[in-house]
Amino acid sequence: MTWGFALGEVRTNSVLRINERGEWTEFSEILIGSQPPKKLLELTVYPQE
């Protein structure tokens, strides 16, 4: 799943994936004006055993 938002010159892009082991990974970046994208969030949620 992908999503994001924009507020003036600030934009975000996020990607969420759930793999075959049930791990939820998420990566988000932020873009401000013409600056290169910067990592905002990177996480992995592991299923309970």
C-alpha cells in the first residue's frame, strides 16, 4: 500500500508491505521544496510467535 500527503512545499511518500512471514515493513520519506528526499521513518513489525 502506498500513500502520502502534501502541505505547501512539504510532501511525504510512504510504502507499507506485509511479506509472506507476516512481517509488516514501512518506509516513509519527506520532501521539502526542491531538496532531495530524506528518510522520515523505517520500521519492521514482527508477528508474535
